[in-house]
Amino acid sequence: MGAMVLALFWPSLAVADKPRECAEAYEMAQVERKAGHIRAALENLTICASESCPRFLRRDCIQWMSESQSGQPSVVFSVRQNGVELTSVEIACDGRPLTRVVDGKAVALDPGAHRFTFRIEGAHPTEKQIIIREGERNRIVEVDLDGVARQPGKGDAPAALDPAQSVLAPLKSADAGAAPSTLSAPVVSYGLVGLGVLGVSGFAVFGLWGNSQKDNLERTCSPFCRSSQVDEVHTKYIVADTCLAVGLVSLGLATYRFVANHETAPKPSGKQTSVAVSPSSVGRGGVVNLWTSF
């Protein structure tokens, strides 16, 4: 008996639920249109423009559908490799699958900036970003996969590292028989002296500057100074200590070289003198690393 009653009332329940579906599609279509999501708007407009929806909803939905269709852009993909048109290509739009077949037919999209990803078997994916304007129809998007690197297979051996592409390649001489270009010993010594003087001077400047700010904070806001104010003082002390360390090391190396050059006569040797300075940041301060080889 219950089944018979449900069968009798089922058509009326379906009809009663249809206006709600039409109203929801009507509202969502307006939201999607304002957001520029024409594809989603057309899906909802198709629902509320059907014959089963109320007449006043259908009238608006049909008009909006015509306007949306006229403004919806579309693209036509053309993918080549070695001069050959490809038809089996996985294409994604903004990270979402779009199509697997390139057949010359237009694909409808929303206006705006889009990132397309093209994948073919045995090769790395290729990306292309373009801006599609509202109302732009059948825009040709051409992609050439000639320069796409092949993905290594499971049995492929790893490719050997090209020495020319190594990070250390610029440090090596292009000709093994040519003598490397280096600074003469006196020039290096004088350079170390100059660097030492700059380091000691920097220590004095930043140290006095830090002391001045420290005294000012003690007079004005201590012990309730802001952390940013205290950090500024600490930073200047760190820079001052770094300058002092560089200055002392440079002056020490310069002294050693002057003494060594006067005590021993120069002998031909394959070894070369080199000095390298590498600044690096630590927190709010910095560190300068100094290397030298003889």
C-alpha cells in the first residue's frame, strides 16, 4: 500500500522540486557571470532556460545565454613536433585536464590569463601562458615541441655531466698549457693591506655608531625599548666585529707575505697565489669569509 501511495505522489514530488532547481540555477548563473566564469554560467543557464522552468525565469535565462555565448572566447590548438602535426596530446588548462585530442576544433574557455600544459609520451611537459580576451573566437595557439627534452626511460643510463656546464667550469683554465692569470705577489700584499685598513676603519665606524645608539636608548627608553631598536644596535656591533676580524686577518697575511718575500728569493713554481673574499648574511648581520692560498 505504501509503495502504491509513493508511486502516485512521485510525479508531483518531482514537479514540485523542479522550480527549486530552476531557481538555484538562475541564481548561480548570475554569480558565475559576474565572476567571468562563462562556462559555468552557461551550464546553469541551460537548466533554467528549459521548458520545465517558470516562464519568467526562462525569459531571463535565454537572454543571458545568448549574451554569454556571444562573449565566450575559444581557442584552436596546433601542436607540432619535427614539422609533424600531432593529434594525441594531453592538454591541461590551469592544472585541470582540458582535452586529449587535437583535431582542429575550437575549445571554449573563460576569458582571462590561462596556463596551458602540453604532454606527449616520452617527453617532458611544455607550458605556455596566454591571455584570452572576452569575445575572442578561434584563437590559434601554436606549440612547437622540437626542443622538448626526452624523458629518460627506466633502462636508460644517466647522462654524463658536461664539464662546460659545471659550476666550477669558469674557474678552470680553457687551455691546460696556458698559464693562469693571477695577480703578482706585491699587488696581492698591498691589496691585503688595503683590505686590513678598511676592516679596522669599519670596526671603528660601526663600533662608535653602535655605542652612540646604545647610549641614546639607555637615556630615552631603557629598559622598555622596542626590539627593533635593540636589533639595530646589535647589527652594528656584529658588522663592527666582522670588519675587525677581516682587518686583522688581512693585515696578518700581508705582514707574513712581506716578511716571506724579503727573506726568500722568488723561485719558479707551478703554484699561484690567490685570495678570495666571500660575504654572507647571518640573521640581521653579516660575515665576510677570507681565504688565501700560496
